[in-house]
Amino acid sequence: MSISYSFLLLLLGCSLVTAIPRMLPFLMMRNMEIPEPMLKWLSYIPLCIFSALIIESFMTNGSTGFQIHWLELIAVICTLVISLFTRSLLWTVILGVILMALLRFIF
């Protein structure tokens, strides 16, 4: 397999388009002082994004309207309980994946 010049340019361009938006905010903010209220507000963003990803996995807005996927909701609730008992990310992920596989196998 040979690599052409146009492919290398395409690869370089894609790398730049991916890297610049990720690095630019850090480069711009490294010398700025962020106010305390802004830092507090920014601390909630990871939790909001994680919650949105979890909720999206069992709630959708399909062509027939709002739908709840009950198997996924059961798996999310059980995984939440597992995480509260184990306090371990590793066991929560492993048992959550096994639980979802079992639910899909049974139903």
C-alpha cells in the first residue's frame, strides 16, 4: 500500500482541524484569571454532560413521540445502585455491562 501526497495533506489538514479547537481555549486562557462564580459554574459541566449522555441512552424522541426504553432504564437504575454500594468505577462498569447483556439476552 502506498501513501500519496494528497492523502498526507488530507491527514495533516484533518489533524489540524481536530487539534486547533481543542488546544486554542487552553492557549487563550492560560494567562487569564477566572472569577470564582465562573469556576463554580464550570464545575457542573462534566456532571451535566454525563447526565445528558446517560439520559439519552434510555429516552428518545422518535417518530411516534417521546419513548422510554425500559430495559436501558432498568439497567441504569441497577447500575446506579451498584455504584452506590461498591463505590468502584471498575465494578460499576463491569457489572453494568454484564447486567445490560443479561437483560438483552433474556428479553
